[in-house]
Amino acid sequence: MTAEKNSRLRMQKLLSIQLIVFAVLLLAFKIYADSEPGALPLLLLLIGCSWYLNNRYRLKSQGHTQ
């Protein structure tokens, strides 16, 4: 059970990193196109960072180093 849970947490960690990268790219595009950042990319960035930190904490609390 814990191996399956760990693999799910690692997958969620990778998804959160992908969300952060997508948000940064969208933010850069919005700044280039509209000369202002926009609310949606900032919200996606906030959600991605909080999701990443949450998964990192949960993995570390289970005793994993990565």
C-alpha cells in the first residue's frame, strides 16, 4: 500500500511541476502580448507551487529523500 501511495505522490509531484512550468510560460506570453500578467497564470502558478510544496512535505514525512 505504501509503495502505491508513494508512486502516486511522485506522479502528483511531477504533475505539479508541469503545472508550474505551464503557468510560467503562460505568464510570459500574457506579459509579452498584453503588457500585464493576467490573473489566470498567477492563479495557476500559486496552485502549482502550493501543490508541489504539499507533495514534497508528504513525501518527506514518509521518509523519502527525493
